[in-house]
Amino acid sequence: MKLDANGHCESFSRCSSNTFEDKDGECGACHSSCLFCSGSRKDQCLSCSPSYYLHNHMCVAMCPDGYYSDEDMRECVKCYVTCATCQGHHSTNCLTCKAGHFRLGNSCVENCPPSFYGNTTNGTCEACDPSCAECSGSGNDHCLGCRDGYFLLAQKGICLHACPSNYFPNTQEKVCQHCHPSCKTCKSSGALQCTSCYEGFRHFGGICSSQCLGGQYAISTSPEVKCVPCHSSCTECTGPGPYNCTSCHALERLTEDGRCLSCCGDKHMDSSPVPWECCHCGDALSLDWCVLGINFDFHSREQVPAGNPALVAIIAIFLLLAVGVVVLLFMHWRPKLPSFPSVKSKGYTKVDKEPSFTSATLRDSIQAEYCDRDDDEEEDKDSEDEIVYMGQDGVVYKKFKYGLLDQEEDDVEMEYDDSIYAFR
């Protein structure tokens, strides 16, 4: 290094490009990818040959993810912190985004702005439906808030210019709010704001009152009022079935579609099955309306809905068939299994080894040299069997044949083995 005319340090070497000056002052060759270097290794580059970029003192043909290629400096420069890949170092030069971010134009953001939602499939911010100010997905049925002139029907996630029957427009919150259950139409919330009533109800001073007793509804009003009981799930109703309730039993909530449901996870005092749908009551026990949920919080085994008897029977039949198949296969293959020969004591066969014994070990030697023979030996081998016998005088006789026992006594003759001597 040396000072230039402006007082800056600059690299100085008497060696040419692609070479470096070693500690002895000699010029050595750089790695083939380096233009200038401080040593011969590939990770000692100071600058790169054309078509290469400097990255961590090495020259690479392509910069890794998180870096972009600076054509002027011929080196890899780090991308903006939210970018996974980029074409420049600014936040608006992103090509793809890091995990947990969505691409908005050429930028990467953690949360999409209003009127956009984060598409987790392609990792981009996409525009909501024109009627939505906020949304959770594409289409007009994923609205979370509405633009001016629209009212949100939260039950369906849509924004409407005019609210449907049984609802009135809440201009402050820009939502369609449900009328009181006794009202067919209304102008505001509460039982005193009805503008029309269901059949069998009288309208007076904004109130709709039933002409039937509690727990009944009118099926006709002419020539006289005729009432029948409400569905068992309702305490009061405007019509038949479980979808026309206007009032519910204790600890139950009224849904917007006119049903009475228990709170999610509530215990049942009787053995009735647990309904699949329920209301998210939370701590707001005074809520008039139900926020629908799924009743998957079972407190005991008895609350789990009963299984399908037909399915249970089918499974049992298949299990029995499987056991039968296993038994049949076992019986079929059993005769083919290898058998091991059994050893039976029917005689003795002599070991090939010539007996070597003394009078003290004669009994042990004879026992050690004879073993049981198999049933499948030929009968003609019996003639070769030998019995060893020692007389009182200590002389040992052998080759005493079983067949000679059936002959006359005077024909029986013991063969004397000269090779065996008497023990004294």
C-alpha cells in the first residue's frame, strides 16, 4: 500500500494482474478466477476477472440468494433486509420475499395494507373485492369491512347497499344489524323498534305481541286464531321447526338463523347427544346473539356422539373373515412344514473307533462308544452289530451275533478275539 496524490491509500505492487507478491518479493500466480489477489488460494481474491463477482474474497459466476450482482463494482451486494432475492439494495428492489412477508409491488411487507389481503399460496398482497374495505380472501364473500355506501352482513361476509329483511342498517358501524326476534322488519335495535310483525302477532307502538300463549305460535288467524306448540328447542317462536325461535331456554343463545344452541363445551345434564354446532359465549354471558362455532370440546366419554351401528357390524364381520383366512392358511401349509426325526431306543450301533479301555474304565468306555441308532437303518446292518462281553477270567469276546440266539445250543459258538487279552 502507498499514498496517492490525494493522500489516500492505494494498492501498490510491482507484480502484474493475476499475480501477487509473496513474502520473498517474488510474483506468484493468483487463482484463475481472480484479477488481483493476496495469495494463490481461491479465497484470497481482491478483484475478479470479467464475468465473475467478488463475494467473501472469492470470485463467483452468480451471486447467492440475498445478494445482487453490482455490474459496476463487479461484486455481490446484500439485498434489503426483507428481500429473499433482489435486483438492487433498496426496499423497492425485491424480487421475492423472506418467510413471513408478502410481496406488494416490488416491496416486501409483513402485513398487507387496507383493501389488500395476504395470499399465503403465492406470498403476495392481492386486492380485495371493490365493495370491501378490508377482507380475508378473494371474492365478495370474505369482507371484514365495507367501503362507503355499503353495509357489512357479517354472517355471510358480504357488503350490501341495502340490508335484507330482519336487519336494519347501522350507519355508525356500517353493518347490517339483526332486528329483535319478535320483529319482521325494524328501524333500529330493540323490541320497541318494530315496523312490521309476523303472522299471529299484533303491532302496536313499535311492539309486536303474540296472540298465542307462551311457547305457541299461530297457524291461522281467520276466522279465529289457532295456536300450536313451538319446537322443543324454543321457549317462544314465530313458526314451526327449530329455525323460528325468538326466545331460548336458559344457558342457550339465539342464532341469526333462528336456532337455539348451547355454548361451546357446555355439559349436558341429560343423555341427549351433543350438537355439532354451538355458540362462542366466552365471558359475555349477557350476549343476546350467538357467534357460531364447532363443538369439539368434549368433557367426558359419555358426551362423544355414538358411532354408526352398521359401521361397527361391518368392521366386526371383516375381522372375523380375516381370522378365518389366517386359520385356513395355517391348516393348508402345516403338512408342508419340516419335521424333525425322533430318536427311539431300539438297539445299539458300534462307533467306528476301536475301543481302548482298562478294567477300571471298561463300563464307561462301552457306554461312550455305543449310541442309539435310527429306525431307518437297514436290517442287514444288524449282522454287523457287535456285543462286547468280558468273562469272569477277564477275557473279552466280541462279534456275538443276535441271529445265533435262535440256533441250537450246540451250534452256537463264540468267536474268540486273539487281539484282546485278559486282564489280570
